Amino acid sequence: MSKYDVYALGNALVDMEYEVQPEDLAHLHIDKGVMTLVDEAHQLRIMEHLREHHHQRGSGGSAANSVIALCQFGGTGWYSCKVANDELGHFYLKDLCDGGVGTRDTSFLEAGDTGRCVVLVTPDSDRTMCTYLGISGNLSLHELDQDALLASKWFYTEGYLVTSDTARVAAIEARKFAERNGVKTAISLSDPNMVKFFKDGLKAMIGERVDMVFANEEEAMGMAETDNLADAVAYMKTIAREFAITRGPQGALIWDGERAIDIDPVPVKPVDTVGAGDMFAGAFLYGLTQGWDHQRAGDLAAAASAKLVTSLGPRIAKETSQTILKQHL
């Protein structure tokens, strides 16, 4: 019997979330709606420009958001990441543990800067991210915990790791280790910019074929180099045994290996879409690890994602997760 439902590998970033206007993005010369890597000086200039804006912070990173969501529903998860021996690093690890996620203790911490992600939310509920990876950019094979991975049902990683040579290698080797030991494999494509600029690296992370890919419509079509969803679906079948394509207000499309399943949207008024895809993946993996079929897991994921976007931040309260879960039992 597996100790963990999901072993996740990803960046460790402290999210610092601001509500801004499109004019702020124009002033700061920031591309709207995507994640852009910046150096520390650039990020500090952004934060200085926004110093009068209220902000909130929390432990983030795409795969971290997903595994915390899974644990809040009642699943078990482990997260391998890299934070520094600084105030933000200790804050991050405590936040993970408070979320019920297993991880290494503080004795492994090194000097440096814990990564930060400035999340800029515009009135249309879109999110734009400016990420300074800090020490997370040095995530490597050293951070892998093979015992925890071996004790898991699924290995899950994020496409964002493709931007770091050492992190990409770690993701590839973890996937290979999982495949050799009968652990199912999953990846999120994470962001249209990852697909646009790092497609070959993503293909290397995927290998011949993973068990599950999570993508939004733009990412799936970008991987397939098409503007047609049907063509994207056909391409996704060549890289994954199963996949989920989220479509915002149009719901989601699930391929369970044999048939396509349409997941109906849950109508809400969105405030902030930060973490919606992460929540979908975490909730969906929770369902699969509990033996649910893809329809039921997809319905849970859609409901959780819809609830998430009605407020600021990449999380919902555990009590809220449990309320949503009870509606799908």
C-alpha cells in the first residue's frame, strides 16, 4: 500500500499577490497574462512601484498548489523543492506542513534567497506573474527523495521546471525512476510561455509518453502547433495516455484513454484566476487516487477551480474543500 497519493516536484516560490490596473502592467513593460522570469533587481523595482498596494503572501509554485489542494481534500502528498535558509524559506516549509504536505526538514537548507513570485491581478481576473526563482533555480537531483517517490501512487511535476537546466534534469530523472518502479507519471504544461519558448525541454520531460498531462486550451494548441482544438486533442494522445484540457468558462475536456469526456463548467463571477489550473490538477488527482472515474474526478476539479477563482489567492480553505468534496461523494 502506497504511503503517498502524489509525490510532487516543483519550484518553491513565496507568492506576493497584488491587485493592479492594466496601466500598471504597461508602465512596468510586463506582458499580460503569462509568467515571465525576472532577476531580483527587476522584481524589486516592480515591488517598489507597487509599494502602496496591499498584498498578501503564501507558499506557492504550481505543483505545490496542486499537492496542497490534494491534501486538503484528504489525500496524502510529498513535495520536493528547494528553499533557502532565510525567513521566507522557513515560512514556506511551515506553510507546506500546515497544509498537510510532507517534505524535508530544515536541516537541508542552504544560504541564499528563497524564490518569490509577484502575482499581478487585473480587474478582468487575469493573472500576470513575474518570478525571481532565487535558490529554486538550483533545484537539482539533490532534492529528489527516492524513498518518498517509491512510496507514492503518482509522480507529478510542473512545466515551469523546464527553464532551469538542473531542475529539468531532476524532473526527467524522477519521471524515469517512477516509470521503472510502477509509479504513474503526470505533468502540467503550466504556462503558454513554457510551451512557446521551451517546447523541446518539455518534450524531454514528458519522454515517450506520460500517464497524464494537464494543460489549458492555449498550451495544448501551442504544443500541437495548431489553432484547432481537435488537432490539439489528437496531438495530446501521442504524448499522454490520459489528459485534461481546461477551457475556462467552457469547462474541460478529459481523455480517459478510451473516450472523451466533457466536464461542464460551474458558472461563477471570477475575481482572480491564479492557481485555477493547479487546483484542477490537485482535485483531479485526488479523485483518481481514490479510485474515482474520470467524470467524477473532473466534476470535483471543475467545482473546486470555480470556487477558487471567486476570491484572491491560489488556495481555498480546507473547510471549503471538504464542503465541495461532500457534494461529490
